[in-house]
Amino acid sequence: MTVTVEIARRGTGPQERRWVCPKCRSDHDPAAVKENLSVCPACGFHQRIGARERIAQLADEGTFVEYWGHLRTLDPLDFVDLEPYPERVREAQGASRLTEAIVAGTATIAATPCVLAVMDFGFMGGSMGSVVGEKLWRAAAAAADEGRPLVAVASSGGARMQEGALSLMQMAKTTCAVDVVNDARVPFVAVMADPCTGGVVASFVSLADICVAEPGALLYFSGPRVISQTTREQLPADFGSAERNLVLGHLDAIVPRAELKDKVANYLRLLKGGGQLDGLERRAASRPRGGRTRRLARAASTRVAAAFKNPGSESLGGSGPAPGSSEEPPA
Amino acid sequence: MNLSEEADRLQGLLKSHRHERRRHDTWLTVQIARNKDRPRTSEYIEFLIDGFEELKGDRLRADDRAVIGGLGWFDGRAVVVVGHQKGRTLDEQTRHSFGMAKPEGYRKAQRLFALAERHRLAVLTFVDTPGAYPGVAAEEGGQARAIAETMLTMARLSVPIVATLIGEGGSGGALALAVADRVLMQENAIYSVISPEGCAAILWRDAEFAPQAAEALRPTASHLLPLGIVDRVIEEPRGGAHLNPEGAARRVHDAIAEALRELEELTPRERRLLRRERFRKLGVWGGEGLLP
Ligand SMILES: [Zn+2]
């Protein structure tokens, strides 16, 4: 669970007002890059973006209302390394104009209402301490209470060392928050943006109903440095990349930033579509009970018995109508 | 020199002396927690569980020896036991990956927890790991999700869960077995978000500062109790559990027995909701007064 901060590369001298792509080295007008969702117009490199910019990209204009921004970071351990923790927090607040490494509230995404929680890697490496965990809990609880889907955009180096085991506990706390959301059967979509590592991937993010990543995002629990130090293993060149994770089966999809908003909205609409089945089941339940279910069960067991007598005559898996299937049209 | 200056000077000396003392004590605890002669999960099983039947494998691909588990009797009730296993000799330690579990280990834990739920058995876990296994195959086999899902599985159980920290409680790899109704911690165990060495390498840019990092991280039971991270500190025999394993086990037994008795008074639903509430409360933040 390490937190590293990468200094954004900036042009110097006459190119000062140009944005230089760290991947393909082409340079562009910064405004044009921002207009392109901070994606390199030449090679498609996805630049890291802060929480405010992410919210502006995802939420319908003017719909985001921030909540829980009043929660304040404390220093329960009196943590001092080379610098006291409160000073590090103040510096991060000054540089990012955020109070913490997550911004959360309500919004609509392509007209679909949701609770939106967005992490900011620029604030102490997006690390998760007590306030991040508490905001995530409240976001999840609000989603569950109001029946609004939860959308989380994660970008984090992991748990925040400066709050010690309290940060570790946020992994369990946010996991319990997912349990609350699941109990309420509210959709939960997680987007992993570069980088997404340590305790954040090993808790709420990985437990989302749908888990997607941006192209090129790095995703892992233990980082290359820890792995090579502990096991002396040779790491594959694309270790931890979203692309490799997709092939390994750890992601539902990789979604380019330009498609993210519509994709997320679509996922939410599909998951909320389950309400239709509720309606059908309610109607089925209100019909006189017993006769039809018994008939279906008897038919199924006759088929099973027949299949045992004549192996190969009928496959067991998936045969026969399930209650509510199209054999009988819904009332 | 006037008297108040002298008093200030002495105050400063005292403060730095306390600081030194705390650093020394914390580092000593880290050493004891990691002592290779410290009783392991297998020994606590021997002392506390009658008729233990080990159940191996994750039912998917492997049996991770860094996590052991099975069925047995604790004070006359059948329980499921799951714990990290470190081993003692170099050979054992290698076989058990020094207690660093891979996804297979966490999935083994999950399926044993499911077994406990299905048959209404209380769950006892023992936590003793430097952390989850950091390897390419483990990562690519879904280490992050394995840990997350193990925590969620524990959160959803309705049977009683008592976790006991018996040595090293390293990061997410430890927490994965500790989303419990009661978290007990031996006096000389540690529980931390990152190893002191790892923390020092990042924040001090030099692993040599591990004692400083250990002190800053506050990983000892006496620090974690008031924060609500652990519910009870279990005393150890003088000098540490390794000097008197049987005496240590007796105290662990008594603490687990008491916790189980309390938890058995609750309904399944209450246990689940109270466990969730226990973890919801963890964290320290301010600013509540800023809004009505
Ligand atoms: Zn480029």
C-alpha cells in the first residue's frame, strides 16, 4: 500500500504554453487537450485528472451537489515522519483546493440520477484515511436510502499511512458500505482511473457490480517494487495494466474517457431495469398459488427421470421452462 | 538561569526521553510479534480445539499452506477455525510462504466461512501474517478481489466471528481474516497498515528508519484499543507468549470463550448489523459541528 506522487511533466522555455504528451511526446495547445477530456489528441494517452474535472466530465452540467465536504481530517496518531501529517494535509489542500482525497455528492449522469464519489490522486496520492472512508460510507448509505445508484471513480495509491491502522480499517468499513448498497439492491459501478492500487482495489472498488478501467490505468494490490524486493521475480513489462487485467478476467471492460459518461449511464439503466422483473414477480405472486408451480415442478422431475433412464436423450442443464419463462405469457 | 527556563529544559528532556522510551517499546513489541518461536495458529489449534479436522483447498485450483482451516470443538461447541500459518523452521516457513496468503488462501477461507454459515457454526480466526503474498501470479490470480471478497463474506455472515491477532497483523492480508464481531489482540501482537520497513522506505526514503516508522504507525495493542480497532487486549505470560505457549493459549482461550458467550446471546440479524456498525464507527474525523 504505497503512495507515490508523480510530477506532471511540463514544457519549458518557448514551449511553456504547450502541453507535451508524456507518452508520444507530441505537443498540443493545453486548451485543446482539456477540451479533449485531457486525453492526448495524437495517441490517446489518458492524462490523470482531478476530482473536479472528472465530475465536470461525468455529471450533467449543473447537477452535481457536493455533500459531506465539511468532514475534516484530524491527526489521531500525532503522526510525524519527515514532516507532521497536518502540514502534509494543509499542503495538499492548498495545492488541490480540495479538503480531502475524495469529493462526493449527488448528480445525474446522462439524465440518470446517482450518488457520485470521485477520488483525487493529486491529494496525497488519493490515499484513503478516515475522512475518505467516512465519505464513502455516507455516499453508500445515501445511495441505499434513496435508491439511487452509486458511482465511484477511484484513483488512489492505497491506504493512508499517516492514519496507521485506522486507514487499514477503512478497507473493512468501505466493504461494509458495499454490503449496505447490495442489501438495498442499488446498482454500484466503479471506474478505476490511473493509478488504482493497494487497499482501495482490495476493498470497495473490486466489489462493485460493474468494474471498468480507463485505458492504460495501472491496477494492482502489491506494486512492482514490493514484488521484486520480496520475491525477486521478473515482472512482465505490462504488469498491472488495465489491458492485461482485462485479458486476465479482472475487469468488465476498458472504457475510453470519451465514452465513459454514456457507458456508465447505460450500466445504471440496465441494472435498474431489474425493477421490471419485480413487477412481473409481484403479478405472478398475486395469482392463485400452487397449481402452476406444482405443474412446472412435476414436468421438470419427469424430464429428469427420463434423462437418467435414457442418458444422452436430453440434456439436463437448462432444459424445461423456468417459472416465468416465455412458455406461458405473463399475465 | 532562571527557574522557568530550567523547568522548560527539563520538560523538554522528559518529553524526548518518553519519546525514546516509546520508540524502544514499540520496536521491542515488533520484534516479539515476529519472534519465530512465538506460538503459531497450528499451536493455538492444538491447545484450544478438540478433534480438529483440517479441511484443505480452495475448491478451485490449489491448497495454499499460508492459510489453514477446518472443523473442531471449542468448549463443546463445533466451530470453523481459519488462520494464517507461518511455520517455524526455514523449511516450514517456506512451505507456508511465511504466512503470506495467495488468492487461493483467501478463497479457502471464503469457502470455509460459507460452510460455517450453512451449518450455523461459529467462526474463530487467527491472524498472523506479514501481509498478502506479493507475487506476479498472486496479483494476476486476483489478489485484490480475493481480499475484498473475503472481507465481504465475513461482513455477511450471521454466525458469531471472533478474530484473534496472535503475531503480525500486516495490512490487508491480515484484515481479510479479521472482519469479525470481536477482534482480540495479544499484548505483543502488532496490527498495521504497512510494515515499519515499508513505511520507512516510502516516508523516510530509507528502510533503516523502521523503528521510527513503527513508533509513528502506533501498531501495538495499547494504541489500538482506545481507537476501537481491537476490542480486547489479551495479556501474555511474562516475556512474551513464546516463553510459555500453554499459558498464552489459556488466556487466549478465556478471551475467546467470553466473546463467544456474549455473541451467542444475539440473534443472527443482530450480529450482522452490529458487526457492520462496529466497522462503520472506525475512523477519526472532525468538522461535524460545521453543519447543522
Ligand atoms: Zn500522446
